Amino acid sequence: MNSLELALMGIKNLLRRKARTILTVLGVIIGTASIVVMVSLGLGMNKAFEQQLEEYGSLTMIEVYNNRGGYMVMSDSGESSSVPEGEVAFNDETISTFENIEHVEFALGMKRFDGTLYAGKLQSWAGIMAVDLEKFKKLDIDLSEGTMPSADGVNEVLMGFRVSEDFYDPNSRNPYSNQSSVDVMNTKLEVVPSSSYYDGKRPRGFVITPTGLTSEEDWDYAWDIFIDYDVFTKLKADFDRRNKNNDDDNGGRKRSRSNEDQDKYDQMKISVDDVKYVQEVQEQVKEMGYEAYSLTDALENMKQTSGLIQAVLGGIGAVSLFVAAIGITNTMVMSIYERTKEIGVMKVIGAELKDIKRLFLFEAAMIGFFGGVFGVVISYGISFLINSVLSGMSEGGGYYGVGFLSDIPYWLALLGIAFSTFIGLAAGYYPAVRATRLSALEAIRTE
């Protein structure tokens, strides 16, 4: 008996007992739909976590801070040298070290300077972040207006959208309770670097030229003014010279050039080429003696929680599929009793035992397969209802802040069908073996 004949006979046998077959398949459908939907809820939670975290920044970005520990510096030639504790550098050599780590796309150094921002009679606190603009542009920051600044422009800067909203009039009776917004893109802005000995008369600062405004959805860059490092260094030096502001005038606490080189940056950002390598790179950075943080830290914790929930929900769905497997076994055993004489005739006319076994396994597998297919189809419908009703399916992201709660990727659908088919085979194995063990003569005599 070839495979085609066996398949046609198996389908004919299933259709001959339509009611029993449909009820058995229905059990598999319920079991498959249950387990797929339960697992999809866990996967949906993971996607929701990623979506929420991405609103706070990139998942492939690592924030690095100097914790004053010792570490190893790797030169471009591949030679390493130890930097003792207390002499940790946070400069361009550090950037080169980070960029030599596998899977690192680039490292960006950032230096914060405090200052006061003036717009006519109004003023506001200003956090000035000096960066390498060429690397800074690789961060793909969303802008609500304008373009990214360039190092060749005249004092060009990128403004965080919150900077424009906290201006106040220092001469008013309650200056901090009457804050107002300023159109920073079309207003002359002057920056005065902050210092404790700039009391009294306001010193003459330098004018900046905003070229762009960050998006209101990007809070990671909302509060600062971003400017090219070299441009700001020149502006700051010119400001200090004009206002006779140096550390010698401040109690003789002049900072050495070596310390300035060592602490050129306050923090760094490391871009990793794939989110799956972020934790690996982050651990290497920590081993060098730095404090490193990324959004994947929070994501890993969230995934552990959702994994536990997913296992519990999947277990509940598996119980339904287990019950369906018992139904398949029962159906096939009953089929043996009803087809005892048919089995005996097949043996007498020369059917091989393996063909009889394959026939029953095929019928059980078909019950599992079709139950799995319809179960997955129903799962997509249930998933759609969950996302529509509970998440709202709105542009605003739904009632719970995300666009979905259930996610069924293609691999889960295929896995659901394959698993239900396997359950069918497993459930049909005992009845198939039992059918091969029937005595041909006894089977023929059976009414």
C-alpha cells in the first residue's frame, strides 16, 4: 500500500464518522487556541515593554559614567596598559578603547556645562552639552523642527524642546511662578556660563544659533542645548578672557592641563550594532572600571517577569491540549473496536503491519493537524479582539499605553500547528500498535 492510497483511506475513514471526528478536532482546536493565545500574551508583554522603553531612548545605547576605578586601556595597535585606581581617564583614548570592543559602532563623549540662557529680558537655566557633532548625528534624534547643527556653522546648536518652556523674568515679583515659553528658533539667544564669582553685573556672553528643536516625544534630549565640543571650547575660552575669568582669580585653584585632559568628558554613549550584544558589551565596560547602564537592564528584568507569566499561561493552555490528546486516543481506540473486522480483512489479504500502523497514525495526525490549523486561525481572531478591546487599537497607543497586548509571530503559529500534529501522533501511537496486535482470524469472526 503506497502512501497516497493510505492517505485516501485514512481521510475516508475520518469522514465516515463525521460527528466523532469533528468533536475530536474541536478539542484540539480549543487546546491549540488556548496555548497559542496564552503564549502570545507573554510575547505581547515583551513587545509592550520594548515599545515603552524605546520612548525613553535606544535599546542599543549604553550610558557610561566614570566611577574612578582602575581599568585597562587598549591602544589602536592592540597593546593594553593598566590605568591605576584614582587616575582613570575619561577622554579620547577612552573612546578609542570602547570603539575597539567587538560589536561597538561608535562611542560618543559628552561634557556638561551649566549656564544661563537669555532671551531679551527673560532668562532660563541652561544645560550646555558639548559633543562631537559628527558622531552626535548618528544618534538619529527625532526633530520637531529644523535640522541638526554643524561644527562649521556660526555657534549652531540643537535645542531640547523643554529648554524653550522655562523662561522667567528675574525682575518680576514672583519670577519662578510666572514662567513662559519662548520661540527659541526665532529669538536672539545669549548664553552666559555659570560660575559662583559672576555675581553682580551680568557679564557679556555669546550668542547661539539654534538650527533645530528635538521632538516632544524624545525626553532623553529634552532639557539640554547641544553644541560642538571644539566650538564651545573656543567660545568658553573667549568668554573667560573677556570677563577675566580664570581659576587663578578664584583662590588660586587653577586646574592642571593633565586633569582637564583626563576628565575631558562627563559621560559617554556607546552604540552597539545589535540589541542582543548590549549586555555583553556592557559587562566588558564594567570590567574596565566604569559604571554602565542601558535600557536592556530594565528590559531583562521585565522579560524575566513576563517569562514566568508566559510559562504559567502556557501551562494552562497545555492542559487543554492534553485533554484534547486524551480525546484523540479515545477516538482512535473506539475506532479500533468498530473496525476490528476491517483490520482482520486487511491482514488476511496481505496488508503489512506497518501499513496498518501508519494508517492509524495518519488518521490521528490529521486530527491533530486540522485541529492545529483551525486553532491557530481562531487564535489570530482572539488576538485581534484582545488588541481591539483591551488596547483600543488607537493611534494614541490604547488604554494601557501600548498598541497591542497579544502578539502571534509566524513562528508561533507554525509551532502551534506542529505541536498539535505531534500531539495527534503521540495520542494515536497506542491505538495504532493495538491495531497491529489484533489476531486476523479473531478479527474476521467479530460481528
